[in-house]
Amino acid sequence: MKKFILFYILFFAFIQFAEAQVPEVPDQLEFGGLKLRIEEDAKKIIQGHVDALMKNPKYFMAKVEKASLYFPIIEKIFIEEGIPEDFKFLIIQESAFIGNAVSTSNAVGYWQFKKESAEEVGIVVNDEVDERMNIVAATRGAAKYLKRNNFYLNNWLHTQISYQAGMTGARMMVDAKETGAEFLTITDKTYWYAMKFLAHKIAFESFTDNASNLNIKLVEYYKGQDQKLEDIAQQFKLLPDEIIEYNYWLKTKRIPNDKPYAVILPLSQSSDYIAQSAPVENTKKKKEPAPKKDTKTKKIATTLNDPEFIFDNGLRAIKAQEGDDASTLALQAELTKNKIVKYNDLEIFDEITPDNIYYLEPKLKRGKQEYYIAEEGENLWEISQKLGMRRDYIVKYNRLAKFEKVMTGRVLWLLETRPTSIAVEHRKPKREVQILQAETGAEIKPVEFKNAAFEEVPIASTGLDTTKTIALETIAALVPFEKDSIQITPEVKPASLVFKMVEAQEEGDIKNNIHLVKTGETLFGISRQYQILVADLKILNSMDSTGGIQIGQKLLVKKPEAKESGSAQKQTESIEYTVATGDSLYKISKKYNVSIDQIKEWNNKKDLNISIGEKIKIFSTK
């Protein structure tokens, strides 16, 4: 019956089309409160688009028919969002009302959103639903996108251009002097997308304004959670195919129950069912700038907090404010959302926290200090933001899993990868030391030690309260010694600390380039002190790949100079080998009689991959 009715509607529409003439492009046109003057050369271009749109009466009137169905929904949403009604013609330009349309660039649905852009404006795209194919959700998303862009462009024609070219592209193509203008001139240099849009407005406006409603209307239904479309169709006495045609957004058999989704029902005009309004969701959402209409110019004016730009860790950054998300930060900084996400090690769905610092340029690959001690409750992302250092490099240098939880007090390497021979270290974090200082009333004072194996120092001289029982952990946190190297002698009044000392560096050792290992030192720290590779230290001291160091151990930090006597001396030689075709780390290791692990460590390699022409450092003893 419906198909029979549609046949007659189309038949009379063709008669209407035949009687009408193709509209001519006027000299002046109004769009979104803008008065447009169209120059002659531009009129010819736009007229060509109008003629092409109306060349095939069948296809043209089919779009007019769909417009009479969809425009009531679109107009209602645009009024609620404060978008000029003329933008409804943009959906014809984008998809011609084909809900499951897919472009060559993978833009999908009524308003041709790519997945990432859709998610930015609250359109759900997952394995169960794709709201780009939902006329209500997609139109709401398009309205938000247009409104947000117009806040910065303050020109609805420029905003229309940004729908295709993006904010950055639109700013490159338009004259900044036209921001806030009431009059614009359309020339043959005007961006093609804008002229094609004006052609759609001119071609369809009179037909859609005068079109009589079809025998059906599209109605929003929000109570479909956990139901099948077939069940809803049966409830409203519809055929399954009739309801599926307007609800391609549902990928599964049942409607999810995570939120109220707008099911579109093609009901008879005589149906007494009243369309529902979209329910208010309970989930917290970021505030959009509140639009305020200027009745004189019919433009939308919005207000946002002024962005607070700063420098943090030597990098350009912005301080987030209430209501900000990645998109608003990107717009304020004139960046893409992708860059905000990438620069700050974020995921696409991560929320922006007010008062947090977000970087506007890539973070550092190396820290500004050798180590960082993780504070209580900190995660890798917070540490990377605090240090202005890329999270993946913190992960790499410390041999961490991508989302591994960092324990309080973990010593993180920030300049080089921690060698496998050096165990993971934990120390008292600064915050905990500060808390202990506050609790004990202690103020760290420098203590000078003499050259002795053990030294007795009064507790009072360190600033600790001698009337309280003080745990070794507390003392170790307040003085530069480890717990195991501290003893308490209660018989001495006032109580004293006894620090285990190592022998003083002898003058002969210094002369012979020998270093005495002290408490808290690591191979890496010693290597930097003497500007020598960790691998060289190991070779010089005949250490294997798993060997560590101990307090009091003597390390040779520079190869001894060759003696002039005839006896041959073993020396360490540095070679730079160029990788040739057919080479592998195994072949190279055999050639120079070294291990693969040594080559990997000398060249900071995590795997066995090498490339032709690559320079490989080799240290051999001869």
C-alpha cells in the first residue's frame, strides 16, 4: 500500500518538476545571517552545479522526497543547537540521505564522518553500533562540529568550508578579515565546496519548502534497549524491512542497553504516536560553550575562558580548564586533536583534567636528570607529564611493560637503558622524605665524615628528635646511607648513629684510574662520571654480563697506558664495523671473538636486527 502511495507522490512530483523551471543563481543570497553578493564569474560556476543537480528529474525528486522525511528531524536539532537552518542542505551534498554511504576516504553515514571525528563530537562507533548511520545522532554530531568551528571562525560560510577542509584548511583558504563580517562577496576564487553548497541551497530550496508531506513520518523511539528491531517493528505494525532501512546503525541483533539509542520509526502520518524527545543521559559530559543568539546578525556568539599558555620543562604547554577536552585544547592551540593526543601520550577517549598541564609540542626523548624516584600513587603517564618526557622512552629505558604499574620508590632511568646486569632499585621518594621530615621535625644537616671504617655521629646533629624512637627506615630516608649501613648505639648519650664507611680513596688509586665504589653508586653513574661506556667498564674489570658491583669494590675506569718494555700488554681496542650484505650479529660476534650480548649492549640494541651500512661498535682485547 505504501509503495502504491509513493508511486503517485513521485508521479505528481514529476509534474511539479516539469512545470517548474531550473532556478537561476541570483545576484544576492542570504545564508546564516550573511548577505552574499555573487559576482558574474561565480554565478556561472554555481549555475553549472545547479543545472547538474536538476539534470535527472527522477534522482532529483527522489532527494526531494527524502528531504521531506528527514528535514523535520534535522531542523529540530539545528534549532536546539543554534545552527542556521540552511545547513540542512549540506546533508544532500554530503550523502544524499543515504544512511550507509561510505566514501573513498572511509567517511561514513548521513553526515560523512570519519571514525575519529565522529567520536570527537560524541557519536558512538563500536562493534555493536555505528551512530554515523543514525540520522539523529549524526545530525547532533554535525551540529556540534559546526557550532564549535564557528566559535573560532565567526563566519558561517567559513564554517561550511571547514566541514570539508577542517579548521586548519579553512583558515588557510579564507580571509581572516572576514571574521565576524555581515557581507561577503562570492567570486570565482571562492572555495569550490562553498559554491557547490550554495548550488544545493538554490536548487532544492523551493522544492523542499513547497513539498507536501508524504504519507509517512519519521519518529524517534528511545525505549528499545535489549530489543530486536523485528520486535519493535511488530509492536508498531511495521514490516522488518521498513524499519531496518532507517536503522543501519545497529550492527547486532539487539539494541545495546548502555544508553538510550534513537530508533527511527517510519510511521503513518495518521499515527497517534508522539515522537519522544531525547532523554538526558546521566553520564558526565564536558560542557559545550553556551550559545547566545545575536538577533541583529543571526550569528552565534559564545564565550570560553581565555587559554592559559605556559612553558613547562622547556616545552610549550597549556593549562586545562573546566569544560576542556582534547578538541577544545587543539582549537585553542591551533593544532589537530591527533597532535594533542599524541604529544601527551593520551588515548582517544581519555578525559582532560582541569588544572593539568598538556603539551603542545613533542615531549623529550631523554630526561633532564639521570634518575627519577616514583612517588606514591604515580603512574607512568603522570610521571611522563611531570618530566615532559615521552612515556615510551621511560618504558624503553627501564625495560617496562607498556602499562606496567610503577611501584613507589622505583628508580627510573631517564638517559639510558638500564643494563640487565643492574637490578631494579627502589629508594625513598622525595614526597615520603618530606612527610618524614615533617613528622619527625628533622632538618637535614650536612655531616662531615672522617676517613674511618665506622664513624659515630650524634643523632641530634642530624636534626632528629632524640626523645623519640626512630626507625632505621626513617633515618635512611633522611641521610645519604642505606638502612643496612646504619647502627644505633643507645648507650651513648645522646644516642648516636654509626655509619658503615668504606676506605678513603687512596692517592695511588686515583693516580692509577681506580674508582672506589661508594654507597648508592651504580655502574651507569660511575660510567658517566668518567665518561666511559658501561660495556668498557665491564671489559676493563673482567666482569660478565650479569655481574654487579659492591660497596668498597675497586674499579678500573681507564685502560692502563702501554709500558715501553718489550712485554706485550693486553689492550682494549675500539672498532667501528660497517654491516655488509649477509652479515648477522652472530657472524660479527664470531669474527671478533665477542658475545652477541656484548655487541647488543655496546650498541644499545634490544634485538638482533641490523641493516646494511649500519655502523657497529666492537670492543676487543688484544
